[in-house]
Amino acid sequence: MRILLLEDDIILQEIIEEFLREKGYIVDSYFDGEKALDAIGLQSYDMLLLDVNVPTIDGFEILKYLREIGNTTPVIYITSLSSIDDLKRGFELGASDYLKKPFELEELDVRIKHIIRIYCIQEEIEFDSMKFIPKTHQIFIGNNIVEMRQKESQVLEYLIRNRGKVISCDELIENIWSDDNIPAYATIRTYIKNLRKIFAKEYIENIKGEGYRFNIL
């Protein structure tokens, strides 16, 4: 799991980075907001740890920009700002958590793991000797890697997590698509058709007039 750390206190940055590396995370550290933002544009991160008061571009402005361009990477603020207005602003901008300095390193690890569980970061779903990684939209079948489109991956993930249950098109739409981008039923059928082509077995069953059911054969 790769984490970007933005912290302009050199000593604290080194302490946090060493701690996270010992926990098994890959960490890229930056002192400067502009350089951190450049890195985010070049590298995919699973989580961002952002201080607010840093040189060039502050942590609030970074998150504001990322959410505006559709970047949904989870963000934990680690900052000395402690007013309710700062806390409110952080969450309104789309932060996942807000950790006030000073803090215990183990508390940071607990909060990171909590975010991992919520967002299912790097979670692998295994069935019939196959490995499905929803975040990267990939299925590993033997020695082959099958790449999927994002929505196809999300449809498959929802069906697998609700395996054995009949899922209607309306339920898929409600749980996967935003209100301003609702697809036609024909689009759903196309996604299902494409997913069926991936597998040698008929995992996705069409329940006439009701929807689809994912069965582990």
C-alpha cells in the first residue's frame, strides 16, 4: 500500500515515515504542497496524509483541487489546527479523518487501518482459484491478468459481495451510479455480457424479470 505524506516538520516527517515503513507501507514524503500535488498527478496513491500549513499550496487547497477533478483518494489530515472551523472545513472538503497534533503513532496506524477497511483498499476477493482486486479492476486467472473497465469492475464486485442473492438493475444503479449519471438497463446488460466473457463458467445467472445472481459453481 502506497501512502503520500505531506509534512513540513522535518523531524516529524522522518519519524512518521520510519514508523509507517516499519508497518509495511510504501511512503513518499514531501515538505512542499506543490511538489506533493505534482507527485499525486504522476503516481497512484492509496492514501494521503496531509498537513495543512505547508509551503506553496496548503493541505486544504490540495484536497479541494483533488475532489474537483474527481480524485477520491482517502485523505487523513495530520495538523496542529484544532478549531472546530478547521475540523469542519476539512470534512466538508472530503477528508476521511482528521488527526490533531500531537498524536501517538499507533493511533495513526489505527486510523489508517480503519480507512483501509472502509474503502476496501487493496482488498482481494478470491473464488474458484481466481483473484479479483476491485481497486485495480483486475482479475488474475491462472497466469493471465484480465483488465476491466471501472464500472464493469464495480458491477462484478457488487454481485460477488451479494453472491446468491438476486440483484436487480435498479439495485445496481442505486449502489454504483450517482444520481446525475444513471445508465439505461441496456448499458447494464452490456456490462453483464462483457463480464460473462471473462469466465469459462457461467457465474452470473440471469433471473428473468428480476435481475442477476452470482453463483459460485
